[in-house]
Amino acid sequence: MGQTQAALNLMPQPAQFTVGEGRLLIDGGFQVALTGVKEPTVEAAVKRMIARLSNSTGIPLTQALATEPAKATMVVQCGRLGGVVQKLNDDESYSLEITTQQAHLSAATTLGILRGLETFLQLVDLDAHGFGVPAVRIEDRPRFPWRGLLLDVSRHWMPIEVVKRNLDGMAAVKLNVFHWHLSDDQGFRVESKVFPKLQQIGSDGNYYTQAQVKEVIAYAHERGIRVVPEFDVPAHTSSWLAAYPALGSGPGPYEIGRHWGVYEPTMDPTREYTYRFLDRFIGEMAALFPDEYFHVGGDELNSAEWRGNRRIQAFMRHRRMKTAADLQTYFNQRLVRIVERHGKKMVGWDEVLRPGLPKDVVVQSWRGPQSLAAAAQQGYRGILSAGYYLDLMQPASQHYQVDPLGGAAAALSEQDQSRILGGEACMWAELVTPMNVDSRIWPRLAAIAEKLWSPKTVTDIDSMYQRLAVVSRQLEFIGLAHRSSGWLMLKRLTGPHPADSLARFDEVLEPVKGYAREKARQYTSLTPMNRLVDATLPESDAARQFAVLAADWKTNANEIERRLAEWRDSAINLLPMTKENALLEEQASIAENVRGISQAGIEALTYLRSDKAAPADWVKRQLDLLDTAAQPNAELLIVIVPSIRLLVQTAQAAQP
Amino acid sequence: MGQTQAALNLMPQPAQFTVGEGRLLIDGGFQVALTGVKEPTVEAAVKRMIARLSNSTGIPLTQALATEPAKATMVVQCGRLGGVVQKLNDDESYSLEITTQQAHLSAATTLGILRGLETFLQLVDLDAHGFGVPAVRIEDRPRFPWRGLLLDVSRHWMPIEVVKRNLDGMAAVKLNVFHWHLSDDQGFRVESKVFPKLQQIGSDGNYYTQAQVKEVIAYAHERGIRVVPEFDVPAHTSSWLAAYPALGSGPGPYEIGRHWGVYEPTMDPTREYTYRFLDRFIGEMAALFPDEYFHVGGDELNSAEWRGNRRIQAFMRHRRMKTAADLQTYFNQRLVRIVERHGKKMVGWDEVLRPGLPKDVVVQSWRGPQSLAAAAQQGYRGILSAGYYLDLMQPASQHYQVDPLGGAAAALSEQDQSRILGGEACMWAELVTPMNVDSRIWPRLAAIAEKLWSPKTVTDIDSMYQRLAVVSRQLEFIGLAHRSSGWLMLKRLTGPHPADSLARFDEVLEPVKGYAREKARQYTSLTPMNRLVDATLPESDAARQFAVLAADWKTNANEIERRLAEWRDSAINLLPMTKENALLEEQASIAENVRGISQAGIEALTYLRSDKAAPADWVKRQLDLLDTAAQPNAELLIVIVPSIRLLVQTAQAAQP
């Protein structure tokens, strides 16, 4: 068993596995028998698995739930009933043994069965004999118990379908926490019956009813996913204060935020009204959300309103508080008692980590791995999100190299390390809509999911990318739109013209990284997200593959030339469209650059094949052009620039 | 006003229009004001329109429902309230006037507003100034009052999502009747509370609950679509008889049908039990389905059971009935009284047209236009479906040339013609699944919809195809999967390899036509529908465009060569996959043929450019190859064969 074998087509890789001989065929006779405890969740999961298998193979499997284990293709054996509410540290382990005759999945709990069914589905492929799964023996369990995705539904509203299909995707890669960022300056997204103005005034009409919240929680529970709600206080609360201005520290009036960034509106921590309000509100939400954890945010406090309010200043002086952070600590100490009175454990962003914070608060680190290590050393449990921000458009490989126990945490004692519960990827929604959000989450989230589930030793980036391509295709069959809606967005841009050529062009582009887009122009929640940069994928597979080709031009010259010619032609096709289409106008100079550097690469190949060094003036012109093309333009980067620069430099250095 | 102007980007074309000067811009300030009667259906429709406009442009329109008509971009004025139940002949007319300042949509009824909103959405496009609609004045109304789609959900089960998205598509092209073929030999698809074994035994668990039926009816009603249920009797009833064998004319036992074709199991029209059953059943369904029409099928009776039943034979002798048709007429006479007692008007397939059929039965003609004309002449109202069978994989142009008042009906008196209510496209489900059904319906249904709505003079096929491409893309934004799920099916076929090359290859193919697939192999409802032929589109746009190029090789030589090279290369790429993939194995010889004839076309161009006639032996070899390639293979046709044959023949004839 172990990691020395070739990786299976699985993401995340299992803890332990041994590949056997042969395959178990999957055809119209596929049947699953359930043994062990009778558990409706397991039966429902098996039915979903059968439906997905039917969908991904095209084989009708209407009669696949069998009664006789001896005759079944697959036997599913569940040890004991799962809890009504999933808990942190619930057993998720399972065993899956596949022979050429039968697959046998067993687990102590429902959760393990859910994880094992996903493994089985990922193993299905098609060869010369038809669909099947390889003979294999897998013993699997997660490395970390808290493996999550935060979805911000405040800055851009995400309808329930978006949430559900992403829960399906999370389950497919064995994530187990959906962190639902439900309120922020730009919108309050849950129906409160106690304080209905929250959604009436704070949401622009875009919020989840309590029935929908229950529906999502049940949907997640069926897939082995806990739902942790976040109501971010005392800052990030413009939408609350628009509805209930008496909660604010300033004179008001307040309104829903439209721009991005850190706002001044902040709850007033010095008035008892605030705590009475939060007590009733958290009481209502604690009953709605069954999870034992409750996230109160606590990040990015702008103290302007506190500084400008005499009563608050007097309150601080009276209590000998020197800084806003001291006042926030006071607020948190009161808040944690409210949260606990309603039976919940509190989670907060790492700003809450201040002297006096009760030890049972869980700290979510977004500012860096140091705060996570610091928290663990001080006895707090923690979750890593720094390094897992999907909205920053970094490549999967970069996230893949972030380990919750890496960096400062690597030096911790084993006991301190054990307080690091895992991590959460974050999908902040400044620049996403329901149409492109899947493409910003997937497939990169699968790489983070592997980091949180698989053994620490699973680190091979090439293997990760190989398997990521497979899981990405599987996620399309689950219903995620990370590829299909990109096509729609390109079709929107090309109007009556076919979008194929723009898709080819778009292959060599990536959106600018980090917070560069928000610096490039003044975005608000009303800005249309319909430009090419909104459709462009965060990471260009074509550019990564091209870099491999360019590194060995002698072997790959023809293929390099073919691709460069395609990109050049796609740029030439695009140029006339930039004149007749308001949304593509900004692509004119990018298209010129792609055309130019593709041509440069082709010419470099000509010099290389001729075995003569390229003339110095030609080289200079191409390097100048590459420098120009390397600049961000319309918030896009041309990411084949380094590979073409390599070709030009190699042509320059060629020895006759 | 009128038809001499260039067609607008609309499908169906409106009855009358005048194009004005300039455009009305659509940006983030877009607002709609409602005037006229307060009607929740209209307000809901406007909200959906705004959401779709936002989706298709990417512009956030969260505050677009305005109160002041003077400031609104669009004013919607509805004359009077719509009925609770939509009726045949309800007024669907509307006026839409768009200036550079404002759009004004007015209609006497809700239905007209619904139609006009779809027109407005279809007009939206993108130019150098952004999104907008042209200034235009439209006066529109349908040519026929009954414009439908039949969806067979019995032979292959179609979940409610499939139904809903197709209702959205129907509304977009102004169809107004959803004919829901709910029972057949292969499955009974509605929950009956009176006779629950119908769904318990007759459906394999795949049926609509009554709550879901109501949901679909409400969804359709909101979109101006009547729902006409069909429960096909007395034949096509294996699934009923499996549940209630006492209804049958044979000894039983009966079971759900798995194969296709005409079955023997038939209800016994000689026993009172049958009529008591149908009376109670139709009573239940008449209450569930509010439409005034109720379809009882009546087609394809196989009289074997009647002939083999002594009691039935005695009954016929006693009543001096000579043929099975006489007995069916007796059954229909009793049936129509039952249907009418429950407040409905009966619709049946054209087999019901026999002496003695009450005149208020509506006859749906599937066997040919003659029966429609005959029915009209005899005083029956009729609906045309012959010529509109989407499952036969004919090109849109072929359906487009079928006019309900063409053929035999053209010779009828005006009064007789007025009994021809319209037509219905039929999507029979022997060879479709939820995954590919949209691609068999769309976009071809839009061409049929135009035939049923637009003036008789709208017949230009080139214009139709041009506009069909636009509406097809719009239908993708509505949520139809006619393009996206084809991609998924190709990805299923290529497994770990990219599907682009297979998509290119697939461009030159079409499924065999008519009933040729069912003759090619023994299909059943359990046959996987996962081969290339299941993904291949009914009509190849690429081949149609290539035929235009090939007809003028001198002008298009370079483009012809480029395309042929792409197809040849796609075939070469496919060949290795056919050896390692059980589903692509059957493509080996098709790939050889596509490779060979593409090469033949390229060589023909070489001869043509050389101005020398191609050698006779070369010509003979190519024509032989083309004859081979023209044969159906794996239920597919290579549809560029005629164009390449033309190139070869032109090269043969070239004069030096």
C-alpha cells in the first residue's frame, strides 16, 4: 500500500491504496445492494450515485437497487446510523475493495459511505471493453476534519441553484463545511422573522427564505456537508444599519453598500440595544442553522465611526480602553456569551484574536499563516484561509503548495498542531456573478480539497494537474457550469459571429491577479460583469502546456508552430470585431499583441531551424514587443509571453 | 409596413413591421413601467423578462421595475385581465413600438403582452455603442390559434426540469400548446389517486406527482401555453394493462413495454368495466388538467387481441361490426361521451376519423396532410403533425416547407380551411434521453413555430436559417441544453482526451433519417443512448455552409481547403481513439472515409487550380470512395459527400 504507486484517477488521493489486476465492468446489469444498518441517508445517496453513474455513462440503470448482495455488482455496508446533525470530527473513513467480480464499500458511518461513493464514481472510466473501474483496495480517511468552502452571497447574490450545484461539487471532492457568508455591507441575505427589515431593506429583494435555508441545509446534510453561517459583525454591516440605524455608531442614515472595500458603518458596541438585538437575532439564527459552530466575522474594522462618536469615546475612556481593538475585544467578549447562550461555538476571523478572547473561539486565519500558528500556540483552534482565496485568480499549483501545517505552523508542537482543524477556500464575490462563479471555484477548489484530505506527502504538482483535468470533466457532469457558462459568456461577446475563434484567443489569457482588477477601475455591485476578463478562466491550461512544449523546441517545433499559428489567426479574426462591438473594443491592442508575439514565436522557430542566430535588431524588436505584451491590458494578462520570450532568446543564442 | 423589408432578427417574423431610424440603448438604467390593468401574470412576466435581459447582457437590473412611465425605457400596457384558463382563440395580438427614446408594448390581453415581451427580447443585440434594440413598429398576431409541441415522456422519461426548460423555449418562439404525451406502452407517467397502480406498476417509478403536474400547468400558464394531456387509448396501453389487466382484451399477464413499435395489448371495448374505469380515470384527470381539450390518442391499433378473443368477436358479430375499425369507432363514440361529460372536448389521432365520429372531436393528423384536409371537409377541426416529426431528423428547411394549409388543404374552401387550427411538432422519445432531447427539439422547432405564427408569405429559407442561428444562441441563454449537452456527450466519448477534435469531426455527420435507426438495430428502452449518433446534431450547419462554398470553388478555394484539412485532421486524430475506446470503435471506418474524401476534395482543388482535367483513374477512385462514404455507417451519414462529389466532378470536367 502507499504513495509510491502511480496516482489513481482520484482527487483527493486516498490515504492508502493498492492497485490490483483487471477491471470491474459497468454495464446495464449494474446493481447495488445495501447491507448493514437501514439508513435512509445511505439509500438516498446510493440512488443519487446510480443516477449520476447513469448520467456519466449513458447507461439506463432504472432497476439498479438490488436485494441480493451475492449477485450485486456493488455492496454497500454501513456500520451505524449517522447523527441528525453532523459534527466536527465525525468519522469519515471508509474501505473500498474492488475486484473484477464485485465492489465492496464499507464504513462505520453514513459519512464514510458518502465519501466512498464519490471515490467509486471518480474511478469510472471508459476503455476498449466499455465502462469500468480498476481493481483496487482503498483505505481512506481525511487528514483534517474541517475542509470548507466559503461562498460570499452578499456582494453578488447567488440564487439557491448556484449553492446547490456547488454543494454537489464540494461533496464530489470530499469537502465537508459550507461556510455561508450571508451578510455584508452590500446585502443581508437571510429572512429574519424577528427583524424582517433586515431582508426587506437590506437585500434589494435578494435573500433566502427560511424555508430555502432549511432546504440548503438538508441538501448539504445529505451530502455530508455542515453548513456554518456567517453574520459578520460589528463591521461589514451597512446592510443591517440601513434597516436598523439605531445599531450604528454614526448618525446615519445608512444605505446598502454598492462599492467594494472597507466601509465605515459599524455597530455600536457601547449600547445595550446592540446586544439585545444580537441576542434575539442570534437566537433566531441559532435555531435555523443546526451546526454547532456559528461565525460572527469580526474582520476589517474601520474605527472612524467609533472615533467620531463622543459617547463611544467616553465609554472607552471610562473603561480605560486605548484602541478600537480594545473596544472590539469587549464586543467579542459579550458576543461570545450570546453565541454560547444559544448553544453554539463561536468562529471569527483572525482579527478577533486579542488578549481576553475566550479559548473556545475558533480563529479563521485570512491575513496569513502566522496568525494561525499564533492562535494554535495560545490554545485556540484554527482554520486556514490565507493562501486559499479563489478570487485572487492564482493557479491551482500555488494553492496546492499551501499546507495548513506549513509555514509557521510547521514549527509547532504536535499538540499545538492538533488545534489546526483544517482550512477553507474563500470565494469572495466582488467580481463574480451566478454566471461565472463556478469557473472561479472549479476546478481549482479540487486541488485545495486534496490538500485538506490527502496525506501530507501527496504534493506532486504534475500529478495534481493531470487528475484535476479528469475531475474537472466529471464536475461538468454533476451540473457545474465552470466550462459551459464560459462558452455562453463568449457567445454573448461575439453576438452573431461564432465564438470558437474568441475561445481560442482567450486560451492564452488570464485575468490579472490579486486585487489588481479593483485597482484598475472603480467597480460597484452595479457594474456589468460581461467583459472578456469575466469569462477568461483563472488559469490557462493551454499556456501551461505550451510552456512545456517551448522548453524543448527541438522535439516540439511543429506543434509549437501549429499552436502559435492558431493563436495568431484567432487574433486576426478578432480585430474586425473590436470595431463593431462595444464590449470587444478594449481587446484591439491585446489582439495586436497576441498576433505580434505569436508571429515572433513562429519567426524564432524559423531562425532556430536554420541553425543561425537571429539578428540582434530582430531580437530587440521582438523583446520590446514582448515587454509591451507583458503589460496588463483590459485587466488581462497574455500568459504565453514567457514561453515566447524563451523561444526568442534561444533563437538569439543559437550557435551556428 | 410589410414583407418586402429585410427580415428582423425575429423568429417567428411578425405579421407586420416597419423598421425605423436608430436604436434604443439598453444599459444599467433600463426600466420598465406597467400601465393599464394590474395583472400579476404581466408583472411576473416583466420580472422574468428583466432577469433574462440581465442574463443575456450581463447588466445588473435589480431596480428595473419603474413607477413613472414617462421616465421608463419601456412601457407595458395591458388592456384587460387574462382568463384563469387559457382558451383556444384567445387574443394573442400586440403592438410594439420602439423609438430611440422608449419602447411601448401594448396588447388587449395578458397573452399579447407575453408574446410582445419575447419579441422585445429577441430584438436585443450588441453593436459598437453597446446593447440595444432597433427602432421599429410591429403589429403582430398569429396566423393559427393552435401551435404546439408534443413531448413523449413515456418511451423515455423526462424529468420536470426538461419539461420546464422546453416550455421556456416554446414561449420564446410563441408556441401556445404543450401536448403532453403521458402514457404509452413503455410507461404511465402521472400519479392517479383513483387508480394508483397505474404509476406504481406502470412507471418504473418515473412519473409526475399531481403536485408536479399542477406546477407544470402553472408554469406553462404563466408563459401563455395551454397544457393538453394525452392518455392514449385503447392501444398503446401495455403500461396500464400491467397494472390493471382486467382492462385488456387478451389473457395477460401484461408488462411494461421495453421495445419500440406497435404492441398487441389493447383495452377491451366490449366490457362495461373498461368504460367505468375510463369514466373515473378521465374524471380525475379532467379535474387535474384545466384545459378544455383532452387527447385520447386512438392511434396504431393492432387488432390481434380483439381477433383472438371469442367474446369480443361475438360482440362484434352481434352488433354487425365487420372490422376492428368499426369496433374502435364504437369505443370512440362511448369515449367522447365520457370526455364530454367531464367538460372536455376530445382530440384524437387521425385514425379516429371514421363515419359516426361526433363532429366536435378535433383530429390530429400524423399520417399525412390528406387526412387533415379530409377531416376539414367533413366538418371536423384539425391539427397538422405530419411533416413536423422532430424525431425523424429532417432539416429545418424540410419542416419549414410544410404548411398546414398546403397540400390537399390548399384546395379547400375558406370555410373548410378555417377548421384547420394549426399544427404541432412531435418529439417522440424512442431515441432520446433527457441529455439529448433538447438537441432534437431545438433549434428546428423555432422554424416550425414560425410556420404556425407568421404570414403564409414568410417562406425564405436562407432568411430562416440566418435567423435560426440567432434564436438558437438566445435559447442557450434561456437554459436549453441543445448545444451544451452535446459537448458533454462528446466529452463522455473521449474520456481523458479533449473533445474539440471529435466535435470538429462530428460537424460533417448527421444521424440517419426517418426510422432508419430503428431498422439498423434492436433498440429498447434499456439501450444506452451514449454513442456518437446520439450526440450528433440532426442537421449539420457546417455541411450546409460547405455546400455553398463548394458551389463556387473559384471564389472559395482557400476556405474550402482549410475546412477540408481540418476535417481530415480530425479524422486522423480520431483513428487511434477508436482502438482504445469501446464506444468509438464503430467510428473507425467512418473516420477512414472522412479522411479519404476530405483528401479527395483537397486533391480535386489542386487539379482545378492547375486548369488541367483530373485523370480518369483518379476520378474513378474518388467517386468509388465517395459512394462508399455515402453509405450509412454506425447510423450516421457523412453529409459533405455531395459537395465533395461536386468538386471531384468539376475537376473531371475541367477544360484546359
